[in-house]
Amino acid sequence: MKENILIDKSIDFGAQIVKLYRYLVNTKRETVLSKQILRSRTSIGANINEAQYGNSKADFIAKLHIALKETAETEYWLHILEKSDYPRSRFANSLGCLCAAFV
């Protein structure tokens, strides 16, 4: 398959979110926000990947629009996490920059 930078970035960011999820669950014992972030974030990549196999141009656009909405939701949860003082590391703070790259 041809290289797709959007899918590559989506996979990289998805892996970072999994690491954040593990950090929050194992270190901070936080499960509610971390699950929300994990679900919304992994949905972005799933929809981007699914869009590649859309039945039509409209289907392709619809899937990418869903991915965009999931990106906004992920950004929302990351802001909630930041405001609630959970992540106290450069790793967690860098995720906000990564999320912005998808908007």
C-alpha cells in the first residue's frame, strides 16, 4: 500500500495515547478520563483508516469528518485532564501538541 502520512501520524498518536492511558491507570489510578481519551483517540485512526476504503467520495468525506469530530473530542478530554492536574510530565503535556496536529 502507498505511504499515507495521515494514517502514519494517526498510528503514532494512537500509540502515544495508549502510553498515556497506561500512565494514568497505573500511576494515577485514573480510569474514567483515561478511557474517554483512549476511546475518542483510537476512533480517529479507525475512521481515517476506514475512509481509505469508502464506497464513494461522500463516504470517504463522511469518515474523515467523523475523525475530525473525534479529534475535537480528544482535545476536549486532554484539556479536562490538564485542568484537573493529572498529568505532571512532559510526556503528557506533549500530547496536546500532537492532538493539535490533527485539527
